[in-house]
Amino acid sequence: MAEGMADTSTTGRPVEYFNRHTGRVEVEAIFGEGALRWAYENPLGRWTNWAFVRRAWLARFYGQWMSSSATRDKIPLFIEKFGLDASEFAERPEDFTSFNGFFVRKLKPGARPLEGDANTVVFGADGRHLGFQDASQAAGVFVKGQQWDIAALLGDAELARTYARGTLVLSRLCPVDYHRFHFPADGTPGTARWLPGSLWSVNPIALRRKLAYLWENKRAVTILETPRFGKVLLLEIGATNVGSINETYTPGRPVVRGDEKGFFAFGGSATATLFEPGRVKLAEDLVAQTKLGRELYARMGTRMAEGEMKNEK
């Protein structure tokens, strides 16, 4: 199937994921599902999406609206509809001055405990994750026949050669998720390198049509120098209505796993984590669900991978 062509067998199909914390396959409650399906599964919707929705100016406009006090009333309805646990929030729901203030909320200390020890790589964000021990296997995860272009994703051909057969984890944050992202391991981060792009959706409804949205979108790439896992690449990927990727860390200052790296303003978004070949072994449930073509839901701080001890220096 040519890139960008629809797989009609996926039209209208629900988005399922395996929830590590409940041990069940669940159907995703998608914020704005009707509009999303229209934008990616309807010919007129796809044209409108290309012409307007993916544009940065629309994200800025929508972001400004979501940062206004007029959106405060949306917060309790959103919490109730999507079953969020307000007891985790660092602030009370009634104290947020806008929906975007709620969206970029912090959590109470201890709300996301870290699993394992220094040899354990943890998920840097709450989300739905896919894991590939060999990054070249990412092609066709949503629809068979699509191509995987790591050079385009990284915007650097030399880095792409190093990580082409490395280990890859793609993490998708839905609008209902906690939207701060954290470092998955101890190390020293460099300065983020910014890659301009559009703001397509990264929901499977969109990626079933075109996996290339991942590397056509706005991105930030950071190299994390670690003592155990080599150079780890950390990517933040913007998406529809995400006009802002905010980096809050200090380049060159050592971090420990779980430290905050930044946050996304309103909308869905994604991150990617890449390791050099042979440095880590992914969690078994992550690999198993990915082989089934299904994402694994897991919270920030839980186990993503373990280091391969033979490669330690």
C-alpha cells in the first residue's frame, strides 16, 4: 500500500490498548473522537485537516483560548468524564485558573514512584507505549506496508546510522493523560535540538493512515549521556493543538531518573526514546503487546527496560 493511502479495514475500528495496571485490554476513550475520525477517515475531513488543522497558527490560537479563564468550567466536566484521580494533583481542581493550567498540572510527590534500581530505565511519561528491541521493526506497526524513516525522525543522518538497529520506545500521550515528561535514567542532558514541522494527530486513527506524521511533526531531540546505557536520545513530538513543547531542565546539569524534563501544553502528543544497539532489554509485556500491534498503557516511573550488564563500562 502506498504511503498516505488509507487502509479501509481500519476505518471506524476502536483504539485498544493493554493496561499494565489493570491487566486488561481496554478501549481508549478518545477526546474529540468524532472530529478526529472525520479529519482522518473522511475525504473532506482529510482536506480540511491538511489545509487548516495541522497548522501552527491554529494551535497557537486554540492554546490561547485554553489558557483563558473562560475555560475553567471545562475542568470538572473533563475530570468526571474521563475518570481522572484528582487526589494525585498537586493543586485542587478549583484552584486552576484555566483549562491549560489544569492540563499542564503537576502531581503530588510520590504519585509516580520509581520502580527498580539504577539499572532500570523507567517510562518518562504516562501514556500508551510501543517498544521495539530493533528500531527497524517499527515499520508496519499500525498498517502493513508503511515505511519507517529514522533519519527523517531524527533529522540527522549520522545519528540515524548509529540508532537504526537500536532499541526504540514510542510513547503516546492522550489529552486525558498527565502531560509532564521526565528523564528515564540518570545522566547529563545536552541542549535540545529543534526540528520544525506540522502538527498532525499522533493517535492510531491518524497513524494507521500515515506513520510519517511522526517525523513530519514539530520535534525536539535531546542527547542524554548516561553512565549505564550510553547515549540515549529523547524526543518530544508535538501534535494537533499542541503548539508548545516546553523544556524545563537545564542543559549540562546532571539529572536522576524521574526528574522533570518538560511539559506539553494542550493536546495529544508523543515522545520517543532511542538506545544504542545492545544497551537495554525492554520489559516483556511491552514487547509482547507491541508484537500484537497493541499499545501498552503504563505510568511514568514504571519499568520500561533493564540495562544489558555486559555493556556497562
